[in-house]
Amino acid sequence: MAQESPQPSRPKPRIESLSDMIFGLALSVGAITLVGKPPTTVPGLYEDILLFGFSFAILISVWMRYSRIMSVLPLENRRTISLNTLLLFTVSLEPFLYNLLNENSSSSSPTFFNAIAIAYGTDLGILMLILGFFTTLLVNEEKKLIPKDLVKEYTYDAISYYFSAALFLLSPLIPLSIPGIGFQLRFDFWILPLIIAPIRRFSMNAISETRKARSRAKLTGS
């Protein structure tokens, strides 16, 4: 009797475990930094909570989107594995750059602070680009990775990722030399991606409910 050829092992479960560990460590770094340098005043306490909350919101939103994508996207070739590795690198780099940004916010060297801000925006821009590319792979109808009724939703997700990437990558073009608002404008560019997806989903749900209500009204009136 001919022996059955062994099935090739799938690396995805191990990659998923590594991904969860990297996201977990990245989320922990900010908290550890706060413990290492605790605030001594009430305003300092609130400021540290807000700063940590921003980084936490960035990472947890990326993790939720990443988990949703990787639950159906097969890591079947060197390109997707390499891009996944690059994405995990950007995730692990985010808390380091963000803490540097906070530590040097009142630095006497605007050149160094600007370099950190550029690196931070570029890091998150690359991260969003990869998420957008992965989502684009999901909507490929030839591969049939997701149901047809979800293609439109994932297409909008891909567009929002690319738009978010553009915001992060374009943020370094805002000069910090603008008195009083230079860094604030950059921060606004960084926070916009956090609210794009919820607003889009809320709008899509509202439109869907409106259409359903109109359909019910037509059926009732007929």
C-alpha cells in the first residue's frame, strides 16, 4: 500500500501566536513606561492617562483590524509573509517612537523632535498601507476568500486604510515652525484615522437601516 505523502505544515498558527505576543508587548510598553516614571501632580496624572490612551487606541484598533483580516487571509507566499513581518515590526516600533515623542515634546532641539515625529508618522503610515493591501487581497473575487455580500464592506475598509496611510505619511509635511499649531495639526492628522472607521460604519449602518425601512414601507403600502 502506497504511503500517503505528509501534508505540508501550515505556518499560520505560529505566526498568529507571534503576532498576538508582539501586539501584547507593544500595548504593555506604554503602561510600563508610566510605572517607571509616575506623575506627581493631578494634571500630570490626567495628561499621562490621555497620552497612554492615544497610543493604546492606535494599537488596539490596529489589532482588531489585523485580527479580522488574518482570520481569513492565508499566508500562502513569501510576499504576504514578508509584509506581515514588516507590519509586526512597525507595531513593535510604535510605542518606542511614541514614548520618544512624549519625552522630547519640550526638547530644546526642534530638529530632533521633528525627526521623531516624521519617523512616527511614517511608521504608522506603512502599517496602514499594509493593512490596506491585505484587505485588497481579500476582495479579490477570484480567490473567494470572503462572501460576496462582504466584498463591498471590505472594499470600503481598504479605502479607509489607504486614506489613513496618506494622513500619516503626509503629516511630516506640516511644518512644526507654525507658532502654536504646528504639532497640533500633526496630532490632528494622527487622530483622524481613529475616527474614520467608526464614522464610516455608523454611516453605512444608518443608510442600510434607512433602505430597509423604505422597503418595509413600500411592502406595507402595496
